Amino acid sequence: MSAEPHPTLPPVRLPADAELARDALGAPLFARAVRLARWAGPDTRIEIGGELAADQLPLAARELGLETSDEDSVVYASQAWRVAVDTGLVDVTEPEEESGEAEGERGTAVPGEDLALVTGGTPGDVLELWLAALDTVLADAAVPDLDDLVDALDAGGEIDFDRLDWNPGREADFLDGVLANLYLLTVAEGGTADGPVPLPVLAASMVVPDGMGDPTDAVLEQVSDAMMRLDDQFRQLEPIGLVEYRPVDEALMAEGEEPAGGAGDAGDGEEDVSRYGMVRLTPLGRYGIRARMLEAGVEAPAVGDLADKGADALLDGVARYPEGAAQAEIEQWLAGRELPTAVAELLAAARGDDEGAPLRRLRCQQALAPAGPEAEPVVRAVLDDPELGGLARVWLAEHGVTDVPAPDGAMVFWLTVDTIAAQLAADGETEELPLLMETLTAHHAGFFDQAWRVDHPATADVLEAMGRLHPDKKAAKEARKAAFKARSRQS
């Protein structure tokens, strides 16, 4: 998978390795490969390239419980054998090309050393074998079908790639891009999560230029072509357990309907959309695509990555996570620690006057929210801390503690600036932020006369944002004046 310049992806939620390994062993194509690896022996005939001899394929299909009279059964047996060889489940010795069958030479096959890992290895060992199998299947999926290859043979029996209009690297990159988009749609906050993605949406994400309104007929034609190519590819990827796929309804072709119609007009209901194909990454598929992304250098975190890290790494790590993912990561981090100690570590990590500190304090407050009464002494200990005192008072008030000393004016203004700075860092200039600004300033007469004096590194930036976003025009003008004073004071 090629690495694209990409911001850190949202963290994916994955089952435990043991559960993923069970899914891998249950994937039909991988299970067939294991079965053929156990079947391989002294009588297994191998051709050049490690493929099973033609007369061996019906035997392999019978071993897999497939109907040998069915042409597809030979194809399934051949695919499973190729996976078994590529993953090391089978060791093959090819015949010498010069000698050939005429001299009685033949290749041999025996179960590979890695076959023992299927039952005797760790879940991680099984997943490594499955990833190797996935590489094989993805490479096969990027190859045109046999009819196209035959049509593209030149007089010398070589493939004319110009005539075929197929570039192996380009096809592999296209499929990688499709799977990356499917992964992003799956893990994004508010994305599809466990829901399927319509094939037209996925095809359009690769073809339609950014910013294009209504696609042109030429672009719709490209979307249609991409859909049909993906339909074939996802059919090949489903048996390895990467996706669950509902293919394009063949009746659409019989009816003469253009598949691209689904890209721009999904129809009147979900049933209509599904006729154009629906695809969903399985949990094993999420694991597989993430592993390929990590190998390509893409930052693709998973919930639980930070569970064994310190509190500083936790707060910095979840700073850019969507809220739901951040909460899930925090809960896993807390689950393995004594609460009072964990709370003390979080509070210590939340201190600082660097640019990321306000957002760390916001995530710290989020982390402390579910903590029970045993955290109260640790939180009380920072009431007089200029950076954490406001946070501590909020937590104590939310937990019904009544004897909390009121903050002085300086702390109130500092906490206001810190809160807005954290919200700006977390979500940018959202629609909700003006209301927050109005609420915070409404309780303090002459707020901006005091705010520009707040000794906080983000004071000027916050006041400038309030000047742009505050819903009250008079207050917005006062904010801009205060921002100028704050900027002058800082410089």
C-alpha cells in the first residue's frame, strides 16, 4: 500500500488478536489453503511456478469438498493452493525447466514449517500468515480477467500492456486507494462504522474530482467503469475475510440500466441503493488495511495503543481524537491503574504553557469525569494551582461537593481563555463556539477590559477568535480591541 500524505487517521476499534485470529482461520480461502497444505505430500505434482499440475487440481478440489464437475471448483482449488504456497504453508520444489516431464522430473510439495503455527502458534502468528495471504489475494484482484489477457497477447505470446490498457502499478494503487477510502469511511467519527458503503459512493470517491458539483457524462462513465471493476475485485476479496460484499445486481445489466446511475441518484430507498453493490470492511478487514497502512508509513492508530503509556502520552495522543474515540482510549488507560495514582498522573500531565496545553487540560477533564469519590483528595490538592485550580473546581462541583472555595477573578478569566483555546484546538471554529463565547462573557461585566490582561499564552489568539465569532457585534468589536492590546502586551 502506497503511503499518501495524510493527517493522522481516527483510531480504529479492533477486537482482541485472539478473536481476529479465529476470524482469519474461518475465512473460506485461508481455511482452504490450510486444508491443501495438510493434503500436500509425495504424490503431489508441481509445475514450473509452483502451481499444481493440471491433473492435480480436481484432486485438490475434491479434498476441499468441492464438486469436481463444477469449473469454478478448479479455480477455487488453484487460488487456495497459490495462497498456501505464498504464505509458506506449503513448501514446493519446482521441476528443472530444462529437464521437463519428458525426463521424468517433477516438482514436489510438502507441508511447510509455518503450517504448525496454525494450531500451535500465537494469535499474532496466525494473523501474520493471514496478512501474507491477503497480499496474494490483493495482487490477484488487481489483474484483469483471463479474457482480457488473452485478447491482449501479441504475435509472440507476450502481453501487450498498451493494448490491454492495464498498468500493474496503477491498478494496485487504485485498489489500495479504494480500500483506504473504505477504511476512512469506516473509522471516521459519524462515519459508516459497521454499516455498508454503497459501491457508487466508493467508486465516485476515486473518480469524481474534488469540488465538482454535478458530474459530467464523461465522469459518470468513469464511475460506471470503476464500479464494475470494483464489483469483480470485491468478489475476490470477500473469501479471504477482508470484506462483506453484496454484488451489483446482475439484473441491472439485463435490464440495460447504467450502473453509474447509482452514483448520482441512489434511488428512492435503501433497497434501490443496494442493487448497485454494498461493501463493508469486516473487523479482520480493518485490522488488515490498518496493518498495510502502518507498513506504508501512514499513522493509523487503534484504540488501546496508549493503554501502557504514561499520562503525558495519553493526553497528547487523544488530543486530536474524535470525542468518542478519545473517551474509549481513556477508559482503557484507566482500567489498568489504581484510580488515585492515575488521577495524579493525569493532573501532572495537564500542566504546561505550550500550545497544546489547553487541549490536554480539556482531555484531562474528560478523563476525570467518570472518576468516583476516591479521586476527590487528589483533585482537592490542586485547588490552588493556577493552571489546574479551575479544572479542579469544575470536577468537584459536578460531583456534588459543596465546600469548594470560590475562584478569584484572575482564575475565572484564565479558565475562560483556556477553555476557549482548548475548544478552538479541538474542533476549530464550530457553530457552537459563538454560543459558548456568549455564555462565558455574559456573566462578567466589562469582560474584555480584564481579559486582555490574562497571563495566558493563548489570550491574544482567543480574543481575536472572539472578535470574529462573537454573535453580539458590540462585544465582537470590544474583543478585537482587547486582542490588539493583548498582542501589544505580549510583544
